[in-house]
Amino acid sequence: VLAAVIAVTAALSVSAQSQAAEPLQSLVPVPVSVQAKSGVTHTLTAATKIYTAPAARDVGDFLAGVLRPSTGYAFPVSDTTGTPSDGISLLLTGAPGTVGQQGYQLDVAANSIVLRANTPEGLFTGVQTLRQLLPASVESTTAQAGPWTVPGTLIVDYPRFSYRGAMLDVARHFHPVSTVKRYIDQLALYKINYFHLHLSDDQGWRIVVDSWPRLATYGGSTQVGGGPGGYYTKAQYSEIVQYAASRKITVIPEIDMPGHTNAAQASYAELNCNGQAPPLRTDIEVGYSSLCVNKDITYQFVDDVVREIAALTPGPYFHIGGDEAHATSDADYQAFMNRALPIVKKYGKTVLGWHEFVKTTTDTTAMPQYWGTSTSNATVQAAAARGQKVIMSPANKAYLDMKYNSSTPLGLSWAGMIEVQTAYDWNPGTHLSGVPESAVRGVEAPLWTETIVTGRDIEFMAFPRLSAIAELGWSPWSTHNWDQFKVRLGNQGPRWTTMSINFYRSTQVPWD
Ligand code: TNX
């Protein structure tokens, strides 16, 4: 396995430029093992069929959905329980044990393409690799010329971390369902498997809660800069959850508390200690709002909100925020979490929160998401020592809302400027002292939207950095190499152009 990786990476370093368009050397994230079959290619034709294990029918349908528009071919999808000798097969048998629950084996031969995995999730990640082995024009929504040739190969691949996430803040600026779906599609191409939706903040509340209707109708009525805001109905939220599930992505809802709550407090006077509703806010200050920790109604509110949103969320996690609660005293913060965390449990969800919250609980299922800029944090280190798993989102590396450099038109810079190499060159398994790889559940790239207004803005900040974070989450550390990564990243350019992704053409990357 290692020898094959070395063979591929060695070839790359010898002639990085001339090999730039070689698909086996352009994959992001780079696979664990790639063996080329010299002289072998497989060409898709109008007669190519897709065969799927019955339990992976949806993955076959997804693949057909990618291939049909650009090729113009029919790609009929049918069930199989054997090993067809032609076409593209997606099988749940015969995968090597090493690929685990999310990996796959991809065998491209002259007569057939065979993907094997232990789960539909594994087949789905394999499909993303197959996509990247086809010409970039396969991503087109209109018929293209082809030929649709895939290089002969045997790939065995599986993730370093089981959690590879992306967060979108829909509170600072509201983003409609169509924008969210498009982002989910882009995440799937890079094997991201968790999508964290930041649904509430000082400037807006973005989901209907039937028992507290003014949260959405009033609390969702504006956004940063004073625009009209918006919110998801329950049906729309469920539509996002289902769309993500069809891409094997689990949605994690976040309701931020006890701070970042001005929109809720503006909607209901009883959530304030002084009984008075503050005005809605459209500026980007942080750290001034707090739920009223000593009122029982606060916990009725938390119970109702968590119950209603948990009921719409099939995934195991609920994110309770907990960040920057500067307007809540330490004692109140502890008291609040003592009552709020059991409510999340009561509704069957595992708690995730920004890392500050983990000082309040020794529950080993509670997961802190580290967002600091330091490489040591006593609270998170103690949590790791207790056996709590950590999600790594260091703001000076993984924050997609930071500017690339001082001339980036969008974004903030409080955690620094994050050029593509900065986003790539850190190791989630050693970044935080006292938090070894075994304590890291995975990585997540958050995109806060104080300055991010449109879908095109999202794309500009996410690409190419999201792909760097995705590779950190997936690929073995032994493959980590900026000079090789930047060439593979450059080869994604034509694909993004075909997909109309508004990416940042960093001068650090040799764009194809
Ligand atoms: C800090 S990081 C925040 C957010 C802001 C972000 C802007 C964190 C957990 N909280 O409220 O949107 O910085 O970069």
C-alpha cells in the first residue's frame, strides 16, 4: 500500500507540470493507495450500464445523475447481486477489510469499473473519486463531446478521520435552500460527511419553532446590514436534511446559547432578565447577549427548541454553540449548561459545542469543537485526557471567513489571513498540545457570514480552502506535501470552472 503511494507521489514530483492533467495524480483528497494499470483505460459509452447492490441503489442513481447530462448517455441503473463483467458496478461485497465504514476499492479495467465498499457511504465516497477520474467536462449540465475515458487503476482508499465537516452560518446572512443545496453538492465532491448549520445568532433566527413562532417571523426578519433576512420552514429544513442524506452527509443543527441570542431575546421579552425585549441587531459585534440563566422560562424555551429541532433531525448530533458568552458570568454559564445539556440528551442527541462549553461537563460523549488560534488550550486538553473527542476548527487555519490576504474583498481577519497553503499546512492530529490524534474525531471548516452575502461569496471563500481542509480530514498524514497538493488542487480548476464555482485563483496554486 505504502509502496503504491510512494510510486504515485514520486512520479508527481519528477514532472509535476507535465503530469498536471493526469487524472490519477489529480485526486483531492489524495487516496491511501493508487496503482496505475499501464496501458489500460476504460471508456464510457452510450451502452454503459450501472449495476448496484440493492441497498446502494440511491448511490447508483446519484452517479447516473452526474453522468447523464454531460455524456448524453442513458446509464440505466439496475440491481445486481453478482459481479457483472461490464459497465459500472457498485457492490457491497468483497471490499478489503481495511476500507472500513467509509472507504472503498475502485477497480478500473478495460471492460468494467467495479467499486466495492462495506457501506453505501463507502460507495458514495468512491463515486466521488470516479468522478474526478473523468474529464472535468463530465461536470457540465449540457452534452459535451467526450471521450469519457477513465485510466485503468486499482485504488484502495479510506479516511484518516471519520468526521469531515463544513459549517455554514445562515444567521448573519440568510442563505436560501437552493444555495445550501448547491454548497452541499460541492462538499460531497470532496468527501465531506457532516454539514453543520448555524441556525441562530444575534442578528437572526432561521428556523420555525412552532411553540415560539416569533423566533422565525420576527427574529428572522433581518440580517447583518439590515436586509430582509429569512428563515426555513420545517419542511424546508427537512428538505435540506434529506438532500444532504442523499449525498451521505449528516446535518448538525446549531442553536447558539446562552450567548449569541439577541434575535431570540428581541422576539420574546420573557427571555430577558429585565423582561424587556431589546431591538433587533444588524451590526457584527459579538459577546453582548445572554439568555436569562435564573428564569425557568429559559429552560422551557431550550426544551421546546431542542425538542422541535431534534425531532426534524435524524443525525445523532445537536450543537449548542456556547461560544463567546462574555455577557454570562462563569457561574451562570455553568448553571446554564447544567440544565441545557441534559435537555439535549433527553431528546436523544449527542452534544457538540464550541470548545468553551466542555469545561462544564465531563460527559465523555460531549464533543468540543476547537476554534481557538493557540496551539494549547487547557480546557480542551483536559477534555481529551478524560476521553472526550475533539473536532478541530482552529480559526487561524480552518476558518473559511478569514481573508486570503489583505486585498481579499470579503471576509474578516481577526484570526489572521489564511492563504491556501496556510489552510493546508497543519496537522489536526498534532496541532493542539495534549490532544493526540486518537482524541481527534475530525476536522471542520466553518464559514461565518458577516461579510458573505451570496452563493458566489460562499464559493469564493470556500474554494480552494475547503478542499485543503477536506484533504486534511481524509488523507493519511504520510501523503501530506504542499508541492504535490498544489498541483492536484490546480487540476481541480477546470472542474470548478465547468461547475461555475466562483473560486479564488490563488497565486500559490498552478491552475490548469
Ligand atoms: C467568532 S468562532 C465567532 C463567530 C463569528 C466569527 C467570525 C466562534 C465560535 N464565534 O460568532 O462569526 O468569530 O469569524
